[in-house]
Amino acid sequence: MIINLILISFITCYIIDISGIIDSLDSFLQKKFKSPVYHTPKPFSCSLCMTFWFGLIYLLLAGSLTLPLITITCLLSMLTPVITRL
């Protein structure tokens, strides 16, 4: 279970911080709404937030929502700047 949470954090950091999908989505929405300062809302553009929520949803769906695993999810979400730099 812990390995799966680590993999979720790596995948989330790659998608949000490294791949550039959030920047592409921002530029698309700026063109669509004709607003030069449109940004994707905070939970969807933040790797820390998304790692936390994806981890909790994964634990909930797997039926393993325990306090130690929630704590590990919180720690992994706090480590997203380090994971992104890797």
C-alpha cells in the first residue's frame, strides 16, 4: 500500500509540475474566456493538494483508510517539492 502511495505521488508530481499540462490548460482557458490572467483553480494546479486528495481517494477505494496511512499520505504530499526536483 505504501509503495502505491509513493507511486501516486510521483505520477501526480509528473503530471502537474513537469509535464506542463496545467500551463497548456491555462493558455487554452485564457483563449477561450479571453482573459489574460485566467489560472486553473488551486486544488487542480497544486501537486501537494492533488497528491493528498488522490492518496485519500485511493485509500478510501482500497478500504485501507487508517490513521497511519493517512499520515503517510500527508507526508508524501509535503514531499512533493522534493519529488518534483528528482
